[in-house]
Amino acid sequence: MDQIYVGILGVVVLIGLIFMRVPVSYAMAAVGTAGLIYLYGPVSVLDFIPLEVYTHTSRFTFAALPLFF
């Protein structure tokens, strides 16, 4: 399946999950992960996700965020 069709299917599934009252963050994470696994394979996605999560959460600007809660 072409990447455009995977994207369109992902948006349709995302809207369906939102209408089923799934929290938006969980719906986006599930649809995004499923799309990446379909397009690139499970091995490369499982190598990519932890690195990307660490890259975004290890920024210095996020260090002060817990102080406000």
C-alpha cells in the first residue's frame, strides 16, 4: 500500500478512535506506532522509538517543568 493511503487510513482510524472516546494521546500513539510498523517494519521501529523519546525528553528546558506541579 502506498504511503498516502496509509496516511489516509491512519487519519480515518484516528478519528474513529476519538469518536469511541479513546484519549487523543493514546489514539495518536497507537495509530502512529501502527503506521510506522507497517511502513518500516517492527525491528526498525523498536530501535527508533526509544531513541526518539530520549532525545525529546532529555532537553534542558524540560528540567524545570516538574517544579511547577
